[in-house]
Amino acid sequence: MGQYLRGWTGYFGISQYYRPVPELDEWIRRRIRMCYWKQWRWARTKIKNLLALGVSLKSAIQHGVSSKSYWQMSRTPVINQAISNAWLEEQGLLSVKDLWCKAQGYTGRKRKTLSSEPTC
């Protein structure tokens, strides 16, 4: 996935239009959460993995046996807590927003800007 995101940023990163970048980054993270949830497949596996990621037993059972769709489950607070952005980063997921900022030459320091300018 990282190679794909780097290639995408190499091609589209030259655009100075920032508005869709954060939305795309959030969509990719939600899609990855959905893929993990789908990969775990069985309720027992989902509960075991949620417990390993620090979710309470009650919440793990409630979410593990849920019949909601994968896409809906990827948006729940419990799944976002368990499969956090930091955890995804540890797994090797790159941030499109960070790659775009790097391609545009923004430095790591944050500054106060107008709402139309990116805060990288």
C-alpha cells in the first residue's frame, strides 16, 4: 500500500489544490480499518483482536457479534480506538496528507494560517 501511495503522490502531488487531500486521507484510513475488520472474519477472532488492542470486554463482544456492515463498523468509535491512526502507522500505512505536504515542500513546523492553506 505504501508503494501505491508514494506513486499516487508522485503523480498527483504536484497539484497545489489541498482541499481533497485530508478527505482522501480519512477515506483511506477508514477503508484500511474495514479491511482489517473483514480480514478477522469470525466473531471470535474479532473479539480476540479487539481485546488485544485494548478494548473492554463488553465493547469487544458487542462489536464482535454485530451484524452491521464492514463499512459501518469501520466508523464506530470502538474500532477507531482499537485500530487507531498510530497503530496503522506502526503497521506501515503512510499518510497521504504528509506525503502531499512533503511533495509541496512544507516543513514539519506548524504555523497559524488561513483556513484555505494547509497546516502540515
